[in-house]
Amino acid sequence: MTRGRILALLATAELLGMSAWFSASALAPQLSELWHLSESEAGWLTTVVQLGFVVGTAAAAVLNLADIIPSRFYFAGAAVLAGTVNAALLVAPSYPAALVLRFATGVCFAGVYPPAMKMIATWFKDGRGLAIGTIVGALTVGKATPYLVHGLREVGVAPVVVVSSGGAFAAALLVALFYRDGPHAFERRPFSWGLVGIVARSREVRLATGGYLGHMWELYAMWTWLATFLAMSFAARGQAAGGGPSVLAFIAIAAGGVGCVWGGWLADRIGREKLAARAMWVSGACALAVGACFGGPAWLLAAVAIVWGVSVVADSAQFSALVTELAPPHAVGTALTLQTSLGFLLTMASIQLVPHVAGWIGWRWAFAVLAIGPVLGIHYIVRLRRLRGR
């Protein structure tokens, strides 16, 4: 197969495979009504997925799973498990049971997300930023899919869960049948307890991870709470919301797919650090500007939300691409897994913080706290750029 076909294959698999991530978040209104949940409790439907992902990626990093198990089997098996556990939401008898299932789904995603970035890197040396950007763009659209399914007709629980689980099963089938490593495959070594330490001792990897953490502080909290923010804004203006906030949230989040591809193309030309810094300037500004649009004209709010959706994830793939270039070749899978594990651990704090801030000062300025992430991310990525320049 050509590398273009492999890129299309993995992008499709990521879109389908990651569609279960926000399935419970998209259904938060129905589940909150069913189980009488507060906003903070509804937030845990997403936060616990992050927690499961952190546990899964941490275990995978320590055990070197992404570097010792053939990628297509690792991906396919994890995707099947993720779809199965997600489908079990249909029979979840209570909120605690749903949290357990969401946690397990997150654990399974540890074998779907990081390995895909390593897999595509085996096919691309030139143009790696664009290739990984396309993969991250595809999973961005996939994560937004439950909002679209829910918002178009305000459907119930079953269609959202069935569509997202079906996507995970289809992703597993595609990768198991058709994927093979490319000509730039990374060397494989036996299991080593010290692999994580080897990665952690690299100053360049640490700085790239610092930039990634600033980016992640903002990203998932924005994705999780945007639909709620939009609904509150519509209500403040006296507009009937209907499925509008969910559809607009889908458009804004899915627009990030375009941002990832564009960001990857540009990063291969101007440099990954420069692209990341510019994207974080724009996204940080949007985190502040969206509050000024709260309760205002829908077209203005939509415009800012879409620009934010594009910029907030445009740099995401470049942090991963940097790690594939900076980490020792035999530890690339572990380095990617460790980076994502730390990033998703941080998202748990920001996802939970936003509704608390909203409770203190209202939803208008609740997203302003997310601008802290891009500021710190720019600091670390500029230091990395100077170090690599020397």
C-alpha cells in the first residue's frame, strides 16, 4: 500500500475509533435528568474517561506495550474492547455503574490514540507534521460525532451509544485487516523497566511535554463544556436552544480537524515550535473573547467558537511529532504514551475547574481560566525552540 492510502486508512480508523470518547458527555442532559446529577457530577462522565486513559497510558508506558506489541494488533484489540465497554452504557443501571464503564472505556483508548501516531510515523519522515496532523484531525472529528448525532434530532441514549460503539468496531476491523508498518519502522527491543527513565531524562522531550501540558489544560475542558456554555448563552439572550448548542458545538469541535491538517502542513514549513506558539496565542485569546460574546448575537458567538475550535487543536499533533523526532528511536511508543498520559491527567483538573468557576462567577467568564494553559505552553515551546536552535 502507498503511504497516502495508509494515511487515509488510519485517519478513518481514528475518526471511527475515538467517537465513543464523548458519548456520555453528549448525553449529559438525559443522563443528568435520569440520575438527578449536578453539573459537577455530569462533568465526571468525561473526567472519568480522562482518568481511565491516564491509568491505561501510564500502565502501557511502564510496560512498554506500544514498543513491544505489533501496532495493528494492539490498536485493533483495544478498539474492540472500547466499543464493547461503551455499548454497555445501554444497560448501566445507575450513575456509579456508568462511571465505571466510562473509566474502562478510557483505559481501552490508551491502545487506540498513542499507537496510531507511532503507526503513521513509520510511513512518513518528510511531511510527518501533516501526516500526524491528519490523524489528530480525524480523531477530533470523531470525538465531536456524538454531539452531532445527539443534536440533529435530540435523539435518546441508544442511537448515540450504538453509533459510537459501531465506529470502534469498524476501526478495529480496518486496522487488523489492512494496516502494515511502513519503511521507517522504529526499532523494537525487549521489555525494559528503564525505558520511561530514558525518555524522562531528555531535556528536549521534557520541554515539548511542557508545551503539550499547557495545550491540554485548555483543550479538553473547552471540548467538554462548550455545548453547555452555548446553551447558557442562548438562554441569556432569551433564545430557544433546542438542538442548536449541540450542533454548534459539533461544528466548532469538528472544525479543529481542518485546523490539525492546516497546522501540520504549516508546521512542516515554518517549524513545529513556531506553529504551536502561534496557535496557542490565538486559542488563548479566544478563551477570553468568547466570554465577551456571551449572550450576544448568535453569529458572533459562533464565529469565535469556530476560530477557537480550529486553533485550540491546530498544534496538538505537533507536540507528538516533536516527540517522534526527539525521543530515542526504540522508545518512541513509550514517549508518546507517557506524554499523553501526563496531558490527560492534567485535563481532569481543568474539566472539573470550569463548572466550579461558572458556579462562582457565572458561565460568561468561566472559560477565561483556560487561557493560563496557552501562556505556560508558549513559555516552554519558546525555550525548546531556542534549545534546538543552539
